Amino acid sequence: MKILVTGNMGYVGPGVVEQLRRSYPDAELAGLDTAYFAAGLTGATVLPESRLDVQHFGDVRGLPAEVLRGVDAVVHLAAISNDPMGNRFEKVTLDINHRATVELARQARALGVSSFVFASSCSVYGAADDSARTEASPVAPLTAYARSKVLSEQGLAELAGPGFRVTCLRFATACGWSDRLRLDLVLNDFVAAALAQKVVRIQSDGTPWRPLIHVRDMARAIDWAVGRDASAGDCVVTNVGADEWNHQVRDLAAAVAKVVPGVDIWINPEAVPDRRSYRVSFERFRRLAPMHQPTWDLVATVTELAEGLQRLGFADAALRTSRFVRLNVLTALRAAGVLDEELRWTSRRGGV
């Protein structure tokens, strides 16, 4: 078996590669990444890519056909991966996250790939009332990132059919430790702020709902999707997470304050309502993948993050300008002249 993981050098990828290597010890595992964030290792004892048989460097907007030859399954993680980056690079986000995704799937199907796993997002639900969103609920994307996921799901559904299984995993908001950590995620940000500033600042009124999932539980879900039974259908769209991981933002801050001593919680008294609020039902995922359900809980995740950041000696009070925020990395690469406005590597990549 040969599995290609795109975007393997980001936040989610290292855990996915480790999980797939454990589940498919004899498989040929390949990675494809443009390497924007390759230098951002955070305490890894083993280079994550050492678990692969081959690492390709390239842009999914211009994928050489040979990368897909002989591949049985594609795990597609490559994306401009949050709202701040999507807002700053809106056209690029739609090009990479939507157009390149559908074209990759089209090429994969033509070359005999049998399973295509797409990392989608629960952010497609946008603003919602307090009832839990199911896969049958209307989508209401509020950002370029969320719109790109909706458009990709639609395009992939049109390509699915006998011999080409598509699985769209609408992940809850990622959190937890990774060999390439991100702090531009709500829970990770709160833990870092608690350690470095001794205060968790909530910019909303604290009431918005967020479903969360540990990054390693995301890897378990991807593992299921790679080899899932075709009886579930040629195209499966499912929310991925756990009902007990639906939390209001203020509850996340309170959980952090219980683990990290001496932390205050500040809630913005002038906050305007945050429209990005939604609870999500994960009943379908429980039914489809009973052996691949999330195993991490909130307290364990906060504890792991705090311990990992302490091992790194993280104490940067200006944490939102740190290298652990993905938009900061792209901005620095742009300023150095090694990335152009379309986020393509320039001729200056080899040296500035």
C-alpha cells in the first residue's frame, strides 16, 4: 500500500504520519509539502519526516503527476489553515484550499487512487443557534477559509464514485501538542498566555461555542478514513470530534486557570457579539468509527500543552507575534522576499 500525505510538515501532519506508520508498518508513506513551516519544530526528539519513505517538496497548485503514481490513498491536509491567513491571502486561500484540492482529487482518480481523505472543518457551520449542528444542517461559512472548505466538499462529492472513495472530515477546532506547534488556536493560545502573561484574555464576551479535538485524535480519525469500509458510501461527510468537547470559550479559559496556577481571566467588556459560534453533534462519527473515537480530554490536553511549553522554556509575553503563529511566519517570509504575494517561493529562496 502507498499513502501520500499532503501538508505533512504542518501542525497536524507529524501526528498523522506517526499514526499511519503505526497502523501500516509495511506501507510506503510519502509526504508532500511546500515547507513554509518546516523549520518550526517544537521539541521533537525524532524528525517527523524520518517516518516517511520519501518526502516531496512542492506546491499542490502544480503537482507533478509522478507524485501520485502508484498511490492507493491520499490524505489531503495542505491548506492555508486559519481565518487570519485566509483574510490576509483570500485569493490564495481559495486557489490552494479549493481549486488545487479539486484538481488534486481529479488527478488522483485518473491515476487509480482509491481513497481520498480531505481535512475539512466544522467552521463551515458559521453562526448557529445553541442546537447542535449535524451534517444535514445548512452551512453558513463566514470566512474565506470556511468557504474554501464548503466549495471543496462540493467539488469532491462530484468526483466520488465506485473505485474512488471520498471522505470529508469536518474537524472540530484543533488543539494539543505537536512536533510543529501552533499557538494561533484558541486553547493553545490560552495555555501559552497563561504561562507567559499570567492572564487569559478573551476578546469576545466568552459565550461563543467551540467544538475542539486533540491533534492526535484527528490522526486517529484520518487513520479510519484511509481504510474505511466502502459500505458507508462513495462520499462520506462527517463531523469529527466528541460531544463532550463542545465548550464555551469562557469554560476553556477556566480549565486553563485550574491547571496553570496564579492565572487571571479577562473578558472584554466592550466585545461585540462573535458570530463564529456553533455547537456540533458527532453522532454520525460515533456510528461510523466506533474504534477511532477521541481519547483525549480537556484537562489532559491543557496539562500536556503547559508541560510542553515549559520544557521549551516558553515565556514570550508577546506570544501573538511569535514564530508559533502561522501568519507571522508567512509575513516574515514575504518580508525576506522568499515568498511572493501568491505565496510561491521566489528565486531568492536559496539565500537572501
